[in-house]
Amino acid sequence: MRKLFMCGVVVFLALALGAGNEWRVRDAGASSHREAPLISQDPAVDNTDVYMFRSPEDPTTVTLIANFYPYQVPSGGPNFYRFADDARYEFNIDNNGDAKSDVRYFLRFNTRILKNDTFLYNVGPLTNLDDPNLTVQQRYTVWKKEGKTLTVLLTGAIVPPSNVGCHSFATNGQLGQIPAQPCSQNNGVENYRALAQTAVYPLANGEGKVFAGQRRDSFFADVGAIFDLLSIRGSFDSGGRDVFGDYNVQTIALQIPISKLATADDPVIGFWASASRKATRVLPKTENADANDAKILSRTWKQVSRLGLPLINEVIIPMALKNKYNGTKPKNDAINFSAPILDPELAGLLKTLYGISVPAAPRQDLVDALLLGIPGLNRPSKYSVPADILRLNTSTPVCASNCSTFGVIGGDAQGYPNGRRLTDDVVDISERVIAGVLVNGYNVAPNNALGDGVNAPPYAFDDAFPYLAAPIDGFSYGN
């Protein structure tokens, strides 16, 4: 029962609030893992989670993270997961509240087959990004677009190899033993961590730094129970199983100076990630058409995925509109998807199935908290177009002590939905907000105690950029 409630709360909240990616991220359906029919068949450009927070070790910067390619089994070789070569990965920043991108960062990838006479991903231990034992390698380019100006910030950057197995990164003779021995913490496991860290690159023009590569999935939620008829595995605060702790994802992380993103008169910025592919038109042979039509259209980028608040498309948007959602822009969210925001189906399920009293529709509290931003905290100063955008007040100090995984409703103004940190328990937050804890008379039990029993992933995040934990290696997977 708790699971059903959680699912409804998170999903509704995410869509209704539109700007709180975190509200939905920990709920039904793995943030936005496999959320729409078309994108579920194109996982390389399926955006699963989005994060935005002031960088703990450098508060003059903001860290932007977008994860792609859900449910990567660590032992999935010999063709391990990678970014799509025929796609464009996009980071969109709105710094004036109009739900349109004012600053954009683009990444494109290129895969090279270095050895074609072996079935292996690597033919020996790997000690650096350009190791001759590697058989497949991805490189990428980063651009920035501001106004009509397009600037190349980085070329030839190397994606670190997938964590194929701890022995592929061992250097003390652990290879060739029968049976194979477990890798020690400081040989194989830590070697991979150190190698991957060399894939953090500085960007030109003082734009910060970037990382693109495989990491451990940062989303945490018991979706196994949620999808099984919204079952409850444990209690509100314990007993849940984090399904995503067993998988990896493809991560793109940028750490950008605040001065490059926010305007001088407003510290609030909005962020959503997207992915686009080239459009293609196929002309029948019998049709008397200009052959250049296909060439012209093939140069046009078409958005196929976007994410600001997780789970909105996955759980809030009805099946008939899911693909449309991935192809539209945040500025049109109020026109295209207003009904499920103000009067969400899941909020009604909480009342019908669980007897929980929730505020009546229309839910202006949800619109204020997420779609528009919280007044006095992360709502843009001039105006705010309601949209599925993650908003952050870049002047909010980084939490140094007594930080709360419940973010704003836990008394921690630097947490979700004022941005989203990796540790923010957005599933529990979203459940409670959907239940009405922001409305007078509803901040009571059980509304303010809801949760999925998963309060953190089964591992620690890193202290340094890109912060997400190193991916699980293929040899150790399942042990």
C-alpha cells in the first residue's frame, strides 16, 4: 500500500510541479527509466535523471548532471554500453524564467574500432585512457551556444572505458590464475577509479570542466515493489530494495561557473537535459520529388527525449501523449499537459485506495512549488513560465552541516526542489508533497511520513566531481 501511494505522489508531484525533477525521480518507474513507448526502444538517448546543485568543493560553480541509457548490466559485454554516435546530447539553461534555453551545451560522440581481430573489449590490462590494449574507444566534442554564437569548448576528449571487470585494471599479476581471484580494493577497483578520474577535462574560455562516461546509477527507489501492483516491501522508512543499485548508466556532467549561467540581476536558473537525432525522410521511387529533400531534412535535429523533473512523462502523462511529451519544449507544458497537473489521477488514488485525505483540485500548491518555483527561494524574479524545469537559486549557500535528504521540506533550503542533489530523497519528498504537506491542515500523519523504504543507495557517492560512484565492474557483478 505504501508503494502505491508513493508512486502516485511522486509521479503527480513531478508533473504537477513541473520544475521539481527530484520530486519524481525516486518514485514509480526509476525516475524516467523507460518512460515512453518510443524512447524505451532507443535507450542510448533515454535520459533517466537530471541533477543540479552548487558544487560542494567549489561553490562558485554549479554542477549539472544528466544520466542516459538505463539498466546497464555491468557484465554486458563484449559490446559494452556507450553513447550514441548519431545523437546530440543537450544541456539547456533558462536564466530569465521564460522556459526557453538561453545557454546550451552540446555533446557529440564518435566511436572508433581500434582492433577488429578480436571479440574482446580489451586484450590486456588497461592503465590509461589511450591504452593500446583497448579495442573500442569513444571520443567527443563539446560546444556552447549562447544567442547565435556557437563556440567549441573541447575536442578529442576520451570517454573512459567501461568497467569490464576488475582484472582488466589490475596490475599485480592477478591475471591468468585459475580460478580467478577477487580483485583487492587497491588493485583493480581503485585502479579503475583513478583511471576514470583522468577523463575529467577542462573546458575552454574558463567554462569549467566536463566528464562523460559510465557510472553507477544514482537513482534509488524500490520500483520492483512499485511495479508489482504497487506493493509495499517494508515500511515508510525502511525495508525497501534499491533496484538501481545493481546497474550502471552513461553520465554526462558539467561543472560551470555560476557567472556563465546566471544573470547579474537574478541568481535563479532553470535546467533540463534533452537528446536529439537527425530527422530523415524516405521518398518512394515512384514519387516525383526533389532528391535534395532528404538531404535537407537529414541536417535537421529533432528532439526525442527530455527531462527536467523525473517521472513526469513516465507516470503522469497518459500513454497517448508520452511520445509527444518527449518531442515538445518546456515552454508549452501548460498548454499541452495542464489537466494531469492540476487534477492528477494519482492524487485521487491515494484517497480512493488508501483513504488518505489530500487537498482538492486544482492543486495550486504543486504548481507553485515545482512548475513556477517557490516564491522567495527559486522562483525567477521577473516572471516564471510554468514548465517541467529543475530550478536552482545559485545564491543559496551550500549546506555544510545538518543537511537533510528531504531538502526544503526538511528545513534544508539547498535541497530539492531548489535544485537536486544526488542524496536528495525525491521519492519520499514527492510523496509527502503530493499528499499536501505544503497545504495548511495536511502536514500531518500519515501524509508527512510517507516513503518507499529506500533512503539512500547501497554505496557512497564520491566527494569530487563528477560525484557519482564508479560503475560496478563486470567480474564482481552479483557477488
